[in-house]
Amino acid sequence: QAQAQELAEQKALAVASRAFREAGRLTAEIKELAARADALEAKRETAAAELTATKLGLRVLDAARIEAAADAADCRRSLDRALCDTLRRHLRGARAQLAAFSGTAAASESSGGEGGGD
């Protein structure tokens, strides 16, 4: 902005001193400077829009991450319950087998399993 103001002042001096070639060169430079400023503003606006979209995307992803973590915790609790139920069933079955085996072994011993091997 300051550079454009300085060029405009130089152009006014060139026109006043009837240096039209210099005034034309300064006019071209002012136009080029304005075009670069417009291009930079357009890039800034594009970058700002991309930043806004990226921030929104990050919020969406963060919400999805939180939801996935909650779902994973629910799943772990469900699996833990299922595992505990399965282990309890196996333990009951093992105890039943042990009781049956112990009962069979005790019956076998009482019916003559004490015979010596002299």
C-alpha cells in the first residue's frame, strides 16, 4: 500500500514535469503492483477458506474418534462379560468332571483297589 502511494506521487511529479514516458512506466508499475496485491488477496482468501474447511474436518474427525473410542469401550466390556461367562461355564464343567472323577476313583478304591501287590 505504501509502495503504491509512493509510485502514485512519483507519477504525479512526472506528469507535472511533462515526463510522460516516466509517468507511463510508473502507471504500468502501479497496475502491476495492484494486480499482485489482488492475486495475493485471492490466495489469502483461498487459504482462509481451506483453513476453515480443514478445521471443520478436524472437528468431524475428532467427534468420530470420540464415538469410536466409546464404541470400543462398550465392545471391550461386552467381550469381557462374554469371556467371564465362558470361563465360568468351563470352570463349572471342570469342577463337575473333577467331582465325577473323584467319585469314580473313591468308588474304585472302596471296591477293592487296596489289594496289595506282595
